[in-house]
Amino acid sequence: MATQHTDVAELLHQAMEAARAAGLAEAADELDARTSAAFTSSSEFLGEVGLGIQRFLARERSNVPVAVRQQLEECLAEVRRVWPGLR
């Protein structure tokens, strides 16, 4: 049985757009900048995504709409497949 994976880049993009629409543009822009650089490997990209999401959630805490938090948590679940130590 094949393992199903989420398209982290697309889901992350959707979450950032929703965060901007909810008034969290500065934090979303910071996350976007961190995750849109060129990476040498997909695991490096996922590591930066995980760290960026953690920083975003810590910075905005209760300001993050439920739908955005769910999207970001789904991204983190995929990141943890590669980086299981990421909390």
C-alpha cells in the first residue's frame, strides 16, 4: 500500500494567504521568506518549513485562526515524517 503525502508547499501557501487575509501579513511574510529560498534537498526545505511554522505559531499564538492553525499542523505532520524530532 502506497503512503499518501500532502503537498506541503501548496498547503503552506494556502495557509499563508489565509493568515494574510486574517491580518497576520507580517508574520506570514516572514514565514514565506524563510520557506521560499532555494534549498539543496527536500529534507532541508522541510526542516525550514517546520522551523518557520513553529516560529509563526509561537509569535502569533492565539491570533492564528483555527483553519490556518489546522493547515499549519497538517504541514508539520508531513515535516515530522522527515524530521521526527521536530516538536
